[in-house]
Amino acid sequence: MRSRGREALRRTRSATLGPGSTGIKGASVPLGGVVVVGRVHAVHRYPVKSMAGEVLEAADLSWHGVVDDRRWGFVREGRVRDGFPWLTARQRPDLVLHRPRLVGRTVVVRTPAGREHDVADPALAALLGARPMKLDRGTFDSAPVSLISTRSVAAVGAGDARRFRPNLVVETDGDEDDWVGWAVAVGGAVLRIDRRDRRCAVVSVDPDTGERDRSVLRAIARGHDMALGVYASVVVPGRIAVGDAVVPVSEGAPALL
């Protein structure tokens, strides 16, 4: 995968950058010689791990990802030392029906029953059977930023990018897998595309109903080697917004396989 990204970037660098021609699949040159491989279609933030996300027009990226993304999670009692203590939609699909939102510096969670609780309210902890925990660096499974293309979502028949819980949804005619190993500028930030995003049963959960449909996961396994989308790290913090171009700026650090 690392070699694919590097070869694609070499093709970009060596291409004659005439209008609309880059030498790389899915790229264009509409900005006076700047290679554009995609544009931001949507920005998502998840104040509480595995609960519903917020759709934003713009967001700030810090070293630890989207500001206020996944800073809260719920810990399963007795599972703190097993390597993955977090309560997720794998155990409770109805978590995706809990809708957190930021109110000032407070996170308020609306339950499927319509009740609202502060995220640290003991009543919410009792309802979920898990205790809240805040981590300023985020409760990420693997990396602080996740990205998927509308093309990849369509390829597995998902219909809705929310199943994949991405921070960035990008429109591109190419393949975001080819970006692994690159550093890309997005708005005022720079991201290093580290590796493909291996998927689990959470993608089977319908974000509107909480019901499971394993056909999407089967499609990923069948045609995409259980990975869809990519993980990224923040190289330069900055602000990103819907409509921002995705522009390769260099080869990044070696991709993590």
C-alpha cells in the first residue's frame, strides 16, 4: 500500500500540469497548477464515542484531530485492563441513537426516549451500564482523523457515509487508498494519510434505526479486504470546511501497515 501511494505521487510530480491534466487518476488542476485530488463533501464530529455525530460546515483540527471529537466515552466496568474498555455500538447498537451536542463547553446527550442529560449525569451512566470518562486527547480506536470518499461509500452499497463514522467525507474520482503515504493540504490544515481503515461490525448498524444489516460488512470483506476509507494524522493544525480542496503536498512519513 505504501508503494501505491508513492508511485501515484511520483506520477503527479512528473506530469505536465496543463489545465485538467495531472497524470493521476481522479485529479484535476483547476487552481493554476495546483493538483486537486478531491474536495470536502462533509465534516463530522462525534462528541461521545460511538454515539451519533454532528454534521458541521467547518471545524478546527488540533494535533489530536477535530476539536472536541470523541473526547468523551463510556467505560465498561471490569473491562478497563482488557485493551478495549469502551462501550460501543458493537455491544449496544442503540448507542448510535443517542445524540450528543456541544452546549458551550458542556456535552448534552439526548436519549432515544427524548430525555436530555449532561454527559456526566449519573442517570445516563445508569441507563448505559457504563461510566463516563473524558480524555482530552480523544478516545480513538486507531488514529485521530478518519476520511472516506463518497465513491467508496457507493461502491459497497452503503448509501450513507454515517455508517463509517468518518470525520471527513471527500468527493473524488480516484481512490483514497492511493493517498496512503502522502501529506495532503485540506483547508488550513495538513494531514498525513497513514493507512487504510479496517472495518468492524459497527458499519452494520443503521445510524437512523440502530438495526443491524451485515450486507455492507460483507461487501467490504468481499471486494475491499475488510478496509474502506483511510486514517490520518495531523501534521499542521488548522481549519477545514466543506468545499475545501484536497491537495497533495509531499510524500508523508512511511505509512503504518
